[in-house]
Amino acid sequence: MYKISRIVALVSALIPASVMAQSIEGVVKNSDGKAVSGALVKVEGTNAKTHTDSDGYFVINDLRAGVNEFHISASGFAHLHQDIVLNADEVTELALTLIRSPIEVIDVVATPIHMSVMESASPISVLSGETLRRQQASTLGDTLEKLPGVQSNFHGNVASTPIIRGLSGPRVLIAQNGLDVSDVSRVGPDHSVATEASTSQQIEVLRGPATLFYGSGAIGGVVNVVDGRVPTDNSTQGEWLLESNSADDKKLASFNLTTGYESFGFYADGYWHESNDYEVPVEAEIEEDDHEEEEGGDYVVENSAEKSNGFTLGASYLLDDGYVGVAVEQFNREYGVPGHSHDGDVSVFADLEQTRVQLLGELNVQSQWINKVNLRGAFTDYEHAEIENGEVGTLFENDTHELKVDVMHNPFVDWNGGISFHYKNSEVSAVGEEAFTPPSKSETIALAVMEEKHFADVLLQFGARIERVTIDADNVLLPVLEAHGHDEEEDEHDHDHGDEETATRVFDVAHKFTPVSVSAGLVWDFTPGYNIGLSVSRSERAPSAAELLSFGAHIGTNSYEVGALFALDDEEIGLSGETIDLETANNIDLTLRKTQGDVAFVFNAFYNQVDNYYYQTNTGLYVESSHDHDEEEHDHDAEEEEHTDELPVYIFETDDVVLNGFEVQIAWQATDTFKATVFSDFVRARLKDGGNLPRTSPLRYGTQFAYVDDSLTAHLDVTRYQSQNHVSTDETTTDGYTMVDASVAYDIPVSNQDVTVYLKGTNLTDTEARVHTSFIKDIAPRPGRSFAVGIKGNF
């Protein structure tokens, strides 16, 4: 029995016993009348919840008299909502029936109001359990790319971030347990995400604006990695995994463990993986000349090896009405940067370290007005160095403090919801010869309100958020930039190859923004087993420090980046006189779902108009790379090599853009053991006045066949990526390709553990697959045919 906190006991003593003394008990069965064990029974707006036993039986005590909204969920079944009237001093008995659904319905845990795949006004995807373990890859973006509406900016198998409906970078927030992961992965595509999928419980993807819950950095969507590092109970359970992969000789080991004693819960996890340069079916780099390629051969993507390790320790104090706990994580990753090398012998690699302290807590206070308080806080110390010849060339640092408090009220005229307070402070710096942004400090203070109510068969949700965002930098440089064009009359060798940047001005920058976001949505269960979702939102975003202040060579994108604070005038770059505006997204989502039966589906259509969209445009100018090379690299005997040490100049500008598209998922549970799923997604991203946005993901469609019985599981995935011909200026088209993946797993009960041995095959046809959204698609295709063998256990 947990100890009751003095505060909760005092609050409970002030509430009349007749209000809190109601009980409910019942049984949960399926449509065939068989008991559903392990079903979660929750009372919305409270902390009351329990699981059914082996006979489907449950009981919940100490509920309020009056109308209570019950939510029942179980794996393989559609969720059930039911309003139950509890009378004073009576025990209410229920018989509840769950209907099968072939689309897995999983709740989102890091939002203050209830959201799930099949019930939310906003589109959601969740990757968890066996599906997460089967699809986990070396990077976060590659792990998630089989979800509808999500693709990856694949960066040579060592780094990737998710692209949601054509948006990525600073518009897609990557969070861990609801808080910003606080790395620099959204500054450059060659920067790895500082989070680990192998020790996570589930990964949630909110497609479309999620600014109400996470802030203006989520104007395009959210990826939230959920783990149990702050335990919510003291039961002993855990997971371990060992795996080896043939394409890159990868070795992976991971574990997580939760246990406890009396009122304390404890958690530990750890992981280690290491890989070599990965194999590809063709020469990695596309040759521009017409010479014949060698027949056969073993091809690899050079400088794509990596090794990572990390651990987490966490502990919680458990209350009868909640918990409070803390966890400390150490994350280490060292990886090569494909394409980032300056001669045949010297390659650049990144050395990443992050220490993260996280505080989580929930308290069900059950006062007259407030029923629950959620607390989330984190301090993150991030650092990664880019190293060449044993020396640090550029050092990136990010120190972030973040605090979020959700105060949820008791049902008020049947409305459930609350208020969220949010504070975040980030100090980011980049020092070295490839530091293209000056050190800066960003601070956000926000207040949000979120509410929902059931009107018979209609769920109404709405919310609003206001923020105060400040960006300060006290060492912004305006260099003299010797940029030039490549006109036909120009002598391409008549450029100064010395150091062309000399700071002519150093100044301070202080910008303040007040983004306001509002959202409204509804879900209408218009007939049993079907619903329609509609979400309308207007979200504002302050530009990031990188979008404003960049001025330097960004080797990860092979370009020279200039921020929106500056402007181009007759081949010279100076300060811009234009107002720095907020980016504003006006988004509409329409969803049709079939939630029950042997066939289920989800159809999403969206339209998103973004005003003052910050993006990079090619100026047509070039600058000499300022990177130090050996004298041998500047041998001008090879005069036929034109502009080999030059970088194109890209400048951030704003324009109005339109993104529209769809996502489709249809699942058919043909038998108790066999299921077939088809899916497709598409986004069209264009400038409102004409032209295309660069690196937009192509049309994609595919199918999955799954066989699952008591001990054997098998999957076959076939995914077609169409060619992408909608390209921006100076961007090349990309051919389509088909990926074929398969896996088989067999469960072996060992003592008190469930042990599984498995074999996974990816790209079984060994096809050449170049990812259009990748900055380095021409030098780093996807891995060729590979096989992974592993063993894992749960206890």
C-alpha cells in the first residue's frame, strides 16, 4: 500500500464523503462473449484507472457521484467511451463489450487531454511494442518513415530527422516525454538526433500543427519519444535485445528495467551499438561524366560508420494519487559525416555527448476545482564536435532549461481540460571554422488553454496559446563576402583563393515575438463504428536563430548560408531593412475513419497555407570554401576541375506557400492470424505564386502482410516511392524505387520470460534507392540488401 501524502490527505478531508465514496465494478468482454484481460479502464478527468483481470473483471472505488466518462481500451480492439451515472452510496455494476479493430489504437501519453489514433480531431500515429522493435533503425527519421505522412531526410545512415507532410527542421519538434530533446538536429541534416529508440516504449507522431501542446516550434508536427525512465509504479518488468546486421556489420545491445520497493520505483536502461561503413548496390557517388562504371564490385558509403552508447538511471516516489521522480541520462554518439571530407585520406566525424536531467510528476489532488497537476521539467547539456585530423574544427553547444506545468480542472458543465504553463530557455553556440551561426539565446514563456466536451455523438475540442519569444545575440558578424557568379564570360580561375571573410561590423541583435495559436476540432461518431474528424487551426511561429542569423559555410548541406536578417543587393550582402515577420500556418484537416470490424480505415486530407514561410533560395552566387586544405589539394595542373572548392550561396527569404495532400491506411483482418494493410501518402509543396519547395517527399504507396499466431510472427512489406519531378530551381529530379522488407520471429517461453528470436531482411531486391529529401542523395543511397538476426526478451 502506497503512503498517502499529507497534502492529498488534507484535501480529501475537506471533501464530503458522499461525493467521493462511489464505486463501480464490471466485466469487459469481446463480441463473442469472451473475457478481455488486461484492458485499461480509465475515468476521464481523474487519475482513476485499473486493468481487468484474467476474467475481464475490474473495480474502481472512490469516484464522484454524478456523470463520469469511462474510457476502455485493449490491444486489438476499438476504444470504448461511455458516460456512466453514479448514484450516491451505491455500487454500480457494468457489462462492457469491445469490438475488434485491425488498426491498433494507442493513446498519446504526453498531451494533457485524451488523444488517440482513431478518436482525435487531429491526425496521430503511434509506433509501439513489437512494431516499434521491428521497425527501429539506426536513426529516428529512418525508424518512423513507414508511418503514413512521415518520411526521412536520410543522411547516410548516420543522421536523419522526420519529415511530416513535407515539413521538417525547426517546424517539427522532436520531444522526449513531452519536452524538447534540445539538440541541434534541426539546424543541420548532418546533426544526429540525441535520443534512442531501442530503449523507448512508444514514439508518437502528431501530424499537422501541434502548437497548443508543444509550442510554436511544432507548427508542422511533433515526434515525441516516450520511455519509462521516470517510473510510475514499482512492479518489476524489463526488456533486453541483441542484434547483428549484415549491411554495416552493426552490433546492438540494449536493456531497460523497472522495479521498486514500497513507495519507491527505480529504473535503469543502457544500450550500445557500433557499425562500419554500410554497403550499397552501386557506386555511392553519381558520376557526372560518361565513363563506364566498373562491373560488379563491393561498394560502400565512405565515412558512414558510427558507434553509440548511453545509460539512464531514474527513481520515483509513489503516492496513492500520483508520483514524482527524476532521471539522469547520458547519451554518447560518434559518427562519420558522409561527403564531409577534404581529401582521400581525411574524413570528418562528429563526437556527440549529451547529459539530460528530467523531472516528471503527476498528482491527482481532487479539490473543488482542480483534479490533476502534471509537472515536466528538464535540463539538457548538449555538445558535439566536428573533428578532422584529430583536431576540433567546429564545436556546437546547447544548454536548455525547460519547465511545463498542466493544471487540469474538474468537469465544468461537462467540459474537461485545463491550463498549461510553459517556459524554455536555450543557449546555443557554434565555435570554429565552420560555425555558420553566432552564439544566441532563445527564451519562450507561454500560456495555453485546452478544453473538450462530448455532445452526444460529437466530441468538441478547442484550445489557444500565447507565447513570448525572444532571440538575443551579442556577437553577430557582417563579413565582407567575395561572392561571384558563373557567367559565361567569367574566367572561372580568376578568383581569390585566400581568406575572403573579414568582419566589417559586429553588432547585437534582440528580437521579440508574440506568436498566438488557436485550434478547434470535432469528432462525430455519425454511425456505429465510423467517425469524421475535422480540425481547423491557425498557428504562428517565430523564426529560429539559424534562420535569422546564419552567415557562413555549412558543409553538411554543401552551401554557404545567409540568414533572413541580411539581404542581397547587386551581388553584395548587407543588413536587410525588411521587417522580421512571424510565420503563420492556416491548416485544415479532414479525417474519415472506420474504427470497428474486420476492415478498418483512416483517410486524411489536409490543406496548409503558410504565410511568410522561411526558406532558402539560391542566389546564383558562389564563394570559395574557406576550409584549410593541404597544398597538394590545390594542384592546379588539373585545370579541367571547375569550381571544385566553391559553395553556392543560399539566403533565407520569406514567401507564401501551400502544402496539401493525403494519407490513407486500410487494414483487413482476414482471419484471426492474417492481416493485410495498404497505405499511401502524398504532399504537394509549392510557392503560392509559382514554383516548388525543394526536397519534397514523393508520392508513396505500399502494402504489408502480417501473420501472427501464438508463437510465430511474419511480416512482408512492399513500399513504392515514385519519382519526384516537382523540383525547385537548381534541384535535380530523383528516380522512383521499390523497397521490399520481410521479417520472421518465433517466441520461446524461457522460465518466466518471453524470449523471441528473429530474422529481418531489408531491401531484399538490392535496389538502388536514392532519397529525394536527402541533401546527399547523389553520394549516399540507401543501404543494399541486408539481414539482421537478433534475440530479445521481456519479463
